[in-house]
Amino acid sequence: MKPALFWLNVQHDEFYEQHNLSMSSFLLSTSRTVSIDFISSPEVNFFRKIAGGFGNNGPSFVFQFMGKEDFEPTTNRTYGSILSNLSFVKTFASGILVPKSYILPLDDKQYLLPHTSLVQDAHKAGLKLYASGFANDVDIAYNYSWDPVSEYLSFVDNGNFSVDGMLSDFPLTASASVGKKIIFYRQNIIS
């Protein structure tokens, strides 16, 4: 069975380079036999290196944000400062991957705070936005009553924003959540 889309994350390109290995060369040679739809990485220079190698029909480049105070290794800027300049990100990527707390932050007691404008800001800048950090067992706001399906649905379409995709350690739950929304939507149209 072939997956519908293939997402490849290159977490530490700098590490490979220090060991005389080239992720760029590997990806370009692999792309001749395997269709890669998305490539994500938290390193700006990695995208600048591989951008010309894929041409117009290549994969979508998705810049992965780490902690807001963490430093992006190739620019020596914090991810928080890069986040404040999404037009810069648009110069090398077509989307961003952010921890879910960048969109719906939690207070110190694990309750939801009001949503940020990040989804709208990313879309305004012409970027797709993908949320990450979903799990069935930890880090779920009390507002969801420990129901991960409710959490997923709050990111799909809550009346204020809708992310373009979600990355999860529990894909069956994410899939069931989206399916639940479609069934609910269809039932409301039919009735």
C-alpha cells in the first residue's frame, strides 16, 4: 500500500555535514525513485541549499519552529524572532510547522488561553500552517476533558481559524477526528 503523501523531516542537517554526509545529495538522489511531497527542517540554510535542486515540481518546504527561545543554528536567531517575520520564512518555505501551543497556548494550570493570530498571520503571508505536538495521553488542556478528538477538532475549524494540517504521534486519532467532523457536517446538512 502506497501512502497518499510522503513527509520527510530533516532534523539536524548540520550534524550530518559535520560527519561528511550530505542530506541534500541523499534527498536529491532519493527523489528520483521516491516521490517526496513535503520536506521539513528547523534549519534555514538547509532549505537554501536544496531549493534549486528540485525545480518547480519538487516537494513543499515546511520550516519547523522549535521553542520560541531556542536558537535556529544557521542564523543564530531565536525561533521567536523568526516567527515575527513570516515574510522572511516565505522566501525559502511554503509552510510552517509549529507546536500547537503557538496557536492555542495553555496557562500554568493547563487551561486554554485565547488563540493567537498565528494561523491568520501565516495565511496572510502565503504560508500553509501545520500544527504538531498532538498526543492521546499527555499535554491535553483540561478544557478538552482529556478527549484528544475534541482537541484535534479545535484546530481543524473552530470558527476563527483552521490549520492546514496536523502532525501527530497518533494518526488514527487524528484521522478519526477529521472523519467525525465530516460525518457531523453531513448530518447537519441532511437534516
